Amino acid sequence: MQNGDKKPFIIYDEKSLGKFHNLNRVQRSLNGLNGIDGTMVKYDNLSELCKAFGADPKIVEDELVKYNAMILEGKDAQFDKPLERSGRKVEALDLKGPLFAMVINPRLNYTPGGIRTDLQGRAIALKDGKPIEGLYVVGEASGGLHGQERMTGCSMPECAVFGMIAGESAAQRKSI
């Protein structure tokens, strides 16, 4: 399907921006300083926003009205998306404006989950739950500490700490 090179975009209202987990990142984005994470632009109204993204204002408004209705009903009937995450509830968007939007730039930021490991960084076999001799896994390839969701900024310390632990464990290993 051809879309004329239009990019997907995400819309926020002022209230949702205030609930962002990293307000510094929001400010950087609004000031065009967020690099690969994108630049967010403020629009006075939905029509102005749609014009900037080459989107049909009627279609976007209809979808947002449907989305808001699902939120108010407490169930995402279309995608079964959870409307609460980490104690934060999804709230309806205020469509009066101002609104904020940015292009969604898909990329791999972090992969929670992966190969299960023990405290020495050894890979754990699915079949019997025992360490696989000589196989160490660290960083984003490992199952990690955080499971399904991680706190921002925890990836590098986890990689470094478990990299050192696995390295020390491998160095102490008796060769076969």
C-alpha cells in the first residue's frame, strides 16, 4: 500500500505531556534537541496539526473521538490495550488544543526479555533449568532484571555489572 511517504505520528495534549516519565526529554523534544528520539511540535488545534502531517482532519478527529470513548468506557474494544500501566491510567485527550505531535521513528531501543541466566551470567537451559556449561549471556540478550518493563537509564548499569560478573565467572571456569 502506498501512502505518499507519510509518516506515522503521535498526538499528546498538555495534560499527557505533564505525566511523561522524563520531563527533560519532553523539553528537549519541544526545543528540537532530542536527536533520534524526535522533535515534538505544538499546534493550536487539530486542524493545524493534521495539515502539518498531511492527514485528513475528519478521519483523525473521528478516530480520536472513538479512542476517547473507549477510554471513558474503560475498555479498548479495538486492540484490547491495557488502559493502566505501572499505576498510570490512560486518559482521554483534550481535543480543543493545544496539541503536540511528533513523527514516530521506529527503532530498537531496548529489548526486555531474552535468554534466562543465573547470577553468574550463565545461560539457563529451558529443558531442565540448569546452566549451560560455558555459555554466558549479558546485556540485552539476557532475560534481564526488569522483565516486561524497565526503568529508563537502567540498561547500561545492568549490562556493565552482569558483563563483569559473567567475565569473572568465565575466567574462573575450568577448561574442559
